[in-house]
Amino acid sequence: MGNVMANSISRRLEEVRARMGKAARRAGRDPGRIRLIAVSKTKPVPMIREAVAAGVTDLGENYIQEAREKIPQVAGDVHWHFIGHLQTNKAKYAARLFDWVHTIDRKEIADALNRRAAMEGRVLKVLIEVNVGKEATKSGVMEEELMPLVEHVAPLPSLSLRGLMVIPPLALDPEEARGYFVKTRRLAEQVAARGIPGVAMSELSMGMTADFEVAIEEGSTMIRVGTAIFGPREMP
């Protein structure tokens, strides 16, 4: 079973990397500048180990409780990214377990993470999640609230603000996501133009299995891919 799984994961990984390369070249970009985050939520530890053995260096998790169980069991030089909605009372675990948090969307969570990262003696790399689709059901900061949040996060000593993250509205056609990716890139450019100390807008976490090629064409530096690497999600 292990070998079959390894073959399929490594094969899928090769396919994803090939698609990443093509999309980057279409946009005149360096494929090496795009980080592939394998989204391992709901996936068992043996499967994650297979992915790491096949060359995955970045893993994304959505749920703190699940991550607390899995992360200690995965060896290797891996960067862990938290990509789910984070509750303030879980900030201590996020600050301890993860290298990146992609989903800062309010001052309270930034303050809690900053406090907890300081206690851990760490500087946490963070992104602000923007709700460019203005969807009531989605987390993320609205466009007009972005700059106040950036200015709040910037001076926090244990957080390093590196860019923005977006989840566009669900669509059947990946092209429908393009406008949201463009909007997010432009917001990042507007933030960068302010030249706020302690703020880098070098990262754009955009694109998932269904639309990562379009995201890369529009400037994504981090794509979050689960299904295309691990296969369809098993329902609990």
C-alpha cells in the first residue's frame, strides 16, 4: 500500500510542478519563486510522510486540534502553514506549531499571536486574509479595513507581516477567479507603496487545486494545493 501511495503522490506532485512551471513561464515568471504548499488537512500521517519523502517542503493545515496531533509525527525540514480560520483561544498552539499564519483578519487575533509568539521566543511570519469577494460566509478583512489592520500589525515585534492571502468565491471556471487575484495583487501593491516599516508585501497566497494556474499568472507566490497532490478528500 505504502509504495502505491508513494508512487501516486510523487507522480501527482510532478504533474502539479509541471503545471506550475508552465503557468509561470506563460507569465514570464521564475517558477522557483512560487512555493507549493501541500494542504494535508484530514490526511493521515503516513500519507504526509510520503509527500515529504517525495519532496514536499511546505505543508498546510486548517485545524489546530488536528495539527497538534500530526505535526510532532512528521520529521524533516518542513515549513508548516496555518491556513484555516483561527480562534483567539487557539493562538498559543498556532504560535508554537506553525512557521506561517495566512489568515490574520482582525486585531484581536494579531495581538494574541504576537503575545504567544513572544512567549515562545519566536517571530511568526503572517499574512492578512482579504475578503475580496465580500462574502458574508467567509472570513477575511474587507478592503476598506485592510490598511488599519496593516498599521496595527506592523509594529507588533513578534509578527512579521509578509503579504496577503485570498480565497475567491467558489466557481466552476477558474477564469472567474482571475479578477479576485488581480484585485488582491493590487491591494498588496497599494500597501507596499505606503512604505510602512516592518511590512513586506512580498508574498501572495493565492490559488488552490482548481485555480492555481490562473493565480500564478496573476502573481501568486504561494499556492495551497490538496486534492491535486493527495487525491480526493475522504469525508470523515
